[in-house]
Amino acid sequence: MGGVTERDHGTGTDPTTETPAAYDRDDGPPAHGSDFLQLDAGHAPPGGKADWLVRQLRRAMADGRLTVGSRLPPTRVLAAELRVSRGVVAEAYRRLTEDGHVEGRRRGGTVVVAVSPAPPSSRPPAPIAPERAAPDSLFVGAPGPDVFDALRAAPSRIDFTPGRPDLTAFPRSAWLRAERAVLTGLAAEHLGYGDPRGAPELRRAVAGWLARGRGIRVEPDEVLVVAGTAQALTLLHPVLAADGIDAVAVEDPGSLGTRQHLEYGGLATPPVPVDDDGVRVDALRATGARAVLLTPAHQFPVGVVTSGERRRELLRWAADGGLIVEDDYDAEHRYDRPPVPALRGLLDDRVCYLGSVSKLLAPALRIGWMVPPRRHRDALVAAKRFTDLGNAVLPQLVLARLMESGGLERQLRLLRGRHRRRRDAMIHALAGHLPGAVVHGAAAGLHLTVTYAPDVPDTELAAAALARGVKVQPLSWHRQLPGRPGLVLGYAATPAGVIAEGVAALGEALRALAA
């Protein structure tokens, strides 16, 4: 429509005789009206355009569409969009300047500096801000679907929330270098919609990363890039339902957040006890579930590594028709043990593998991947396509460059040293301030779990800790079956000195409750 003029509407020239250049010009006549405040000078009375424009701008300032600091369009631009003379816009701006609503700031343009409020009768009532939950209320009753949002919003001095990486360690310089390199060589077609499976460059880089670090040999076409493990689970909901699966067994204790994602998709989550060798396969068989979600390399939250014999039992269960969803959420972060290969490398057609960079770089990137069995691959690609058409391409290309240049491995080496020191600081502090507590899962990960004598419910201890300014998660949140009370304590994002202070507060809270 940009190349069509008034003569196209039956008054002369046939528009099909216009030269191609007439349609290709970027400086053709503007569309009637302005996007700015949806102004249309066609509504102005004859001979009163400046008055009309002043009224419209004052109204926008009164009703909140133009706030203090808003910039008005240049007079030339707004005049061209409204198809009025530049003098009309200049006169309107002059009047607003005289009455103190706007001022000119040379290169800063014309800016709103004062607004007149709308009459009280025409202003809608201000919404009432929701009351912030009291510390005690967070830990009363079964945790709801928004419990993690509420806990994040709760004020605290020290945050031991598990799963939080040290965001101050994000490799900003390396990311910027990779981003500049990507943009410098980026062809224009890469700025369009991407492959819903993910950018080929990142799928290739992930395949190499998994082969080097997790013992998984896959082709790039087997990798599906997703917006983190949470989206991977969401994509699985309809695919599993279509396969006749209505329940996914989960470890107990096991991640409350993961369980909530599965239940949101209408899937039952029967609990399966975890012992020192991992999930109990006899109990898994007893549930009758055809699928199970596991964290075999570093079980969340107790940190058990699935033993060799238990792995063989799991593979026999899967070979009988079961599906294993393997959440490899923090396997790279290990300190005192050799690497543990992923289950996906042992039985590829019965394991759906999930991974991400949320614990290695930052959750805000929302980049993860899944390697599903062949029979589910097309359905998952379709689910991804119709969910969001694929992840944003530019961050994928930057991450691929970091992976292929060795930048991500350098970041992992840096974090391992830092995390080991903070883990050691927490273990030392726990020995001094909670001497009767048992520490679980210290050899790897970003958190520890501690259990203690069952004198004080862990929800009461978590509430008392938060009242002292220390944020923790009770172990019972992550249980469906009864068990010893405990706390799940993240250490990766907290300096050693602060860790000691926070653990001291936990010890004070436990002693006060037990008295």
C-alpha cells in the first residue's frame, strides 16, 4: 500500500502502470495518521489543527499515556505523519512549552516535564498491591504451585536457595566477544525465523559437548534445542499422553518443581523411594508407571549417584517397555569423584535426555536441549514448532561459539574451583553450628542436603531461618513419602564468609526451636 497514491483510486493513472521504483522507495508518502498516540488529523476541525493537537497531547499527559520523561516526536516527523504543516506541530509544542508541560532539550528533543492529573472521577481506582506473605505462611500446609515465586520474593539477608548458580561469574566479556564475532559474520537470512529444532550450529556444538563430557554419541539432528528443562517437560506432556502414558514416576525425595511441571500437564507422579544406590527399581515396577523421571548422575536433592548394578536394573526395566526421562541438571559440577556417564549413552532408544546451561551460565538465557528417543522425535519437534517456532537464534549462535571455542569449558573450570571452596566452607560451618546434622551429596552439584534428628519439623526450621533473614528450602517440600526432616542448602551463589554467617543463624534457629 505504501506506493499507492490518490490517483490510484479512479481519478487517472492505472496503478499497475507504476514503475517498480515507485514501490521500492523508502521515502514515499507516509500512511495517513501517526502511530504516536494513534493521532489522526482527519478528526481535527478545519482551521483548528494546532488547537486539536494541543488538546490531544494534554489528554495523553492526563491519562498516563505520556508520562514525565516521555519524548515527543520531532516536529518534522509528526507533521509528515499527520500530513499537516510543520508550523501546526511547532505551534502546539510552543503552547505546551509555555504552560510548563514540555521543554526542548536540543539533541534530547522535546520532553514531557510535567503532567496534569486526570479528574478523580475519570481515573480508575489504583489496584491494591497484594500483601507480601509472612515468613511463617510460606511453610504452612502443602506447597502450592506459586511457592517458589513467593519464596524468591521473600526478603532475606542470605539466600541458600538450591540450584542458584553464581550469576556474578557469568562470563560477560567472553559472551560479548562471541556475540560480536557472530554478528560480524552473520548473514542476513539468519535474522529470520530459525529451524524449530534449533540453530544447526548449536545442535552441532551440543552434540560435541555431550560426546566429550557426558559419554553420549548423537548426531546433531537428534538434538532438540528448548527453553530449558521446564519447557522440555511441557513439550513432553502431550507426547507422552498420545503414547498412552498417564503417569511418570518420580524419585522420593525428588524435585518439587519437576513434580509440579508434570502434574500441571495432567500426569500422575507416583513416588519411588531412593536409597544409597539410587532409585529402587523394585518399587518402580510396583507403581505400574511406564515412565520415570530420574537424576542419576547427582540425585536431587540427596546427591546419590545411581550405582552400576542399579543402572543395569533400570536398563532392564526400560527394555521391557519403560521410558526413562533423564534430567542431567548439574552433572558437570563435580569435585571429589570421577565423571559418571549419562544413561542416554547406554540405552538410547528408551531414554529421553534433558540438559541445559542454567546451572553453568545463567537461567535467564533459557537455553537447554533434549535428546529424545527416535519414536518421539517428530512429535516433540512439532510440539516445539507450534509452541514458539523455536528458540531465539542469536543467543543460540553465541552459545555455539562459546562451546566450540573452548570458552564454556574454561568457565566450567573456573566455577569448579569456586564452588569447591564454597562447599568446603558450608561443610565446615555445618560441623560447627549443626554438629548432629548429616550432610548428603557433597561430592558434586550446587547444593548440600542436611538431615537432623526428628525433633523439629523442617518447615518450622525454614520459617525460623527466614525470620532471621536466611532463605532455605525444607526437605519435606521435596517428599511425598515420610522421612527425616532436613534442609536443602544451595552454596554456589554465596561467598564463604556469608555462608558461615547463614549457617550460624540456622544453628541458632534449630537450638531455639528444640529448647
